[in-house]
Amino acid sequence: MSLAASPAVSTTMSAAPGVAADADVPAAIARARVAQRAWQALGVDARARLIERFRQALYERRAEVAELIARENGKPASEATMTEVATSLDLARFYLRLAPDLLAPRRLTSATLALWRKRITIAQE
């Protein structure tokens, strides 16, 4: 059993039974690989919609999340809001805006004279 303690008041906040044992790690890795392939298969637009849903949910529950972070780390909720919650919201918005361009296939041509007719396409998976 794993215990979560509040460093601010030195009390136990919660207990997490069933923490994974070393023998459980290979199966967890296999599940993560399956999940990654499913995430990849969604495509950029579907992934962007899911990230937007996450961003909206985090924004709606920002005070609750900041309070939990504050209790777990022994810091003021205002600091948790600015350093963790706002940063996560900002990163989600950043990637939503840039992901279509970053993940779009790019066509390149060679800079060498010997390969000037060679066309290269780089596609992100």
C-alpha cells in the first residue's frame, strides 16, 4: 500500500492499495503500446478534439486540481494554479494550435546537385 502524505501538515491524505509490483510492469508496458497504436490511428483531428476536451475539463476543475496539487506538495493553491494548472492549459492550447502543421507531411528536395530530382516526403505517425 502506498500512502500520500501532505508535506504542509504532515498528515496522510490517502492510501493507494494495489501499487504495481515488478512482475506487473511488462503487462503495463504492453497495454501502453496498444494504447499508443490506438492513439496514432485516431489521426491528428481526432487527437486534437480529445486534447481540447481535456483542456476544457481541466479549466472547469482548475480550482479543485490546484487544491489537490497544493495539498500533495505543501504549496499555496495560487502557486499550484500558476505553475501547474495554467502551464498545462497553455501547453494544451499551444499543441492544439501547432499540431496540424507540425504533424503534416512535408515534401523536401535534396540540396545536392546529384540528387536534385529526388523528392522526399516526411510523414509523422
